[in-house]
Amino acid sequence: MKKREEGLVSFVIPCYNASLYIEDCLNGLLSQTYKNLEVILVNDGSTDNTEQIIEQWIENSDPPFPVILCNLPVNTGFAGALTTGYFMSSGEYIALNDADDISHPSRVEKQVEFLLNNPEYSLVGTNYRSFSDGDKESGKEANWLHYGEEIRKIYALGKHCVCHGTILFHGKCFDLLGGPTRRIKGAEDYEFIVKFLNAKLKIENLKDVLYYYRLHDKQRSKMFYGSGEK
């Protein structure tokens, strides 16, 4: 089994035609109060200038953490890009961030702190705000998440209550369970959470708003759910 670096958080960001928003996403990681990071960007066969925007950002921002850009020659889909990034990760923890969304500066610090203080848990998500143009702090707070023992009950009913882009989990869980399915397009996030629950692993959501979910016409969730919600 892969040896993972203690305390390191590996951010995995799948990117497909994300040139309009990827800089905001990366700037959110640059401002994290938790500094032991690596960032793995999986450019999933983008047909726009996502690759060039990322390369320019790396050159201009001189980030204090390693940034690994993996350019896939063809589009493998969301699950394939995520799993590629997971295999490339070295961290004790793996965190997600969708390429069009932004993490609050204290997001990683609070999630790692939760897992350190609650070693019986394997994965933790957070609350979030939806925003379009304008101030992300004035966006709408999510009202569909659940907490504690309610999470397992909700998934047992075939429903969903964890925002996938907000999750941070132990890297050893990926080593044990594998990545998201490529068989159920549009439900990869649901199936990945269910893997944890079926393995009797505990998960939780933090009530703090630590993530900002951008509403726009080309967001992936609208393709499958017809709305701006995760």
C-alpha cells in the first residue's frame, strides 16, 4: 500500500474547459491558512485554454506548495479524472475542489482539525454558499445537507446530503475503496459516499460555510439535475 505523507493535504481538481474560473479556484487554495498542501490539477482533455491559464497562474503566483498539472490526451469524464488525481496524490488527506468553485481560507484547517480530534471519522464535508456574479459571501446558504447520524439514514433512503466538492478524507480510504464509479454518469458523487458508508466508515458535515459554489450555465450539475444545487 502507498506510503502517504503525514499531515499533507492533496487537493485534487478535475478540470474540463475551466478557463473562466480556474484562477479563482486556485487563488482560494493560495489563501488557505493550512499550508501543508499539494495541488493536483487533472486537465481532462479541455478544448479551451485551461492548460495555458493554469501554467500562467503557476508562473505568476509562485505558489508555496507543489502544483502538479496532468494533461490527459482525451476526455475521460469526471470520475476518470478524479481517480487519476487520487492515484497521483501523496497526502495523508485528500481534498476535492471543483474547478469553478472557491474554498474558504480556513476550510482545510477546520476539516483537518475535525479529523484529528475525531479519529473515528474518515471523511468530512462542509456547508456552502451558492453564488453567481457578485459577492460570494452574500450567496444562498445550502439547506439540504444533514449532520450526524442523519447522514447514514438519508443515504439509506437513496438520497444525498453531502456536497461532493467540499469533502476531505483520509487518503488511505481511497487506497482501500478505490475511486468513484465510471458506470453511473451523474451519480459518481453519491456512489463514492455510499462506498464509505457500506464499509462502515463514519462521515460528517461541518455546519460552517467553508465553500462557495458558483452558479453558471455550464456547471456540471445542471446537466444531470437541472438546477444549481450539488
